[in-house]
Amino acid sequence: QVQLVESGGGLVQPGGSLRLSCAASGSIVSINDMGWYRQAPGKQRELVAISTKGGSTNYAESVKGRFTISRDNAKNTVYLQMNSLKPEDTAVYYCNMEVRSRYYTRHYWGQGTQVTVSS
């Protein structure tokens, strides 16, 4: 079994910054894609950023130039640096990883961390 634990959410003023972390533990051989998603009240969960094992990254248009995804493969951890935060970034943020274990490969979700951008 694999567990993803997130940290780093909170309340921040518009224009501020936060850094989210998500660490995976358990029966892990390797991790392919690592990503961040978010879900605002009354809206569907959406992709924020993704980092592939090959080193490429992709971002939602709404966060390009403000958010940066990075990963530490040795620590099975993915980060999301969020700068110039806006009220519309308020949401629960979830990490997602495609984890290869000994017998299978599947996606896992973190428990979610609340990010609130408000003055």
C-alpha cells in the first residue's frame, strides 16, 4: 500500500506565496507522473500542474508564470511553489502520483490541503 501526505496549505493574502509538499511512502518501486490538482467549492477538480518522470512539466493556463512544480525522486516528494496568489486560487489542493509497486502501477491521491487567498 502507498500513502501520500500533503502539507503547506493555509491562509495567505493576495499576492502572497505558499509552498505545498506531498510525500509518498509505502511499497514504491518508482513514481512516474506527479501532479497537483485543485477543487474549489461547487466546481470540478482540475489539473494545476504535472511533472513527468522524464522531466517535463505542464501547467494550467491560469497558473502559468506564477506556480512552479518540482520533484525530488530520492524523497518521493513533489512540491508546488505558488507565487502571486489570487483569490481565485482558493481551493483544496490534492497531489496525485502514478506509483509503480512490485506487482502493479496505479494512481494515488493525497488527503488534500486547503489554500485560502483572502485579505
